[in-house]
Amino acid sequence: MNLVSTIILITVLLSTILAIVSFWLPQLNPDAEKLSPYECGFDPLGSARLPFSLRFFLIAILFLLFDLEIALLLPLPWGDQLESPTLTLAWAVAVLALLTLGLIYEWIQGGLEWAE
């Protein structure tokens, strides 16, 4: 057997064993809360269409924006091997300055205040 066949065999065996064990281990003790259709803290007897605050979406978008910013700046340490590392640094500073100015603007406008 070669290495690839051995790895595939080990993967299939381990997956099968874990799938079989997962049926034996859980304790099935259903109660009223587990059987209710909503477990997220909303009242299941009320309306299913509760309005969300737009601030929730603003915070979520800001989180995604700054998460993307980290992903864009992650290869920055390798940028010093380029022909012009100062240009790379200038673009990184421009991106950070633009995001910082946007964050300051949102902060001044009160968009980051959760409670009114």
C-alpha cells in the first residue's frame, strides 16, 4: 500500500468511527425548552417578525470592514522585498488612514452608540 491509500483508509476509518460514536454518546433528555421552536431568547408566542435595530447591522458591517482590513494588511511584512517598499508602505498607510477617518466619523455621528 502506498502512502495515499493509507491516509485515505485512516481517514475513512476515523470518520466512520466518529460517526458511529456520535450516535451513542448524546443524552436525549428533551424538555419543554429544547422542544420549543425558538431557543434564541425570543418569546415563541409573540410575533415571528421582530424588528432588528439598524445599529446591529452597522456594527456587523463595521466588524466585516475591519476584518477585511486585517486581511488586506496581512501580506504587508512581505512587501519590503518588492522593488519599492515605500510605495507599499504608503498604500498601507493610506488604507489605515481612510479606515481611521471613517471610524472617527461614525464615532462622532453617534453610530457606534448601542443604547440611545
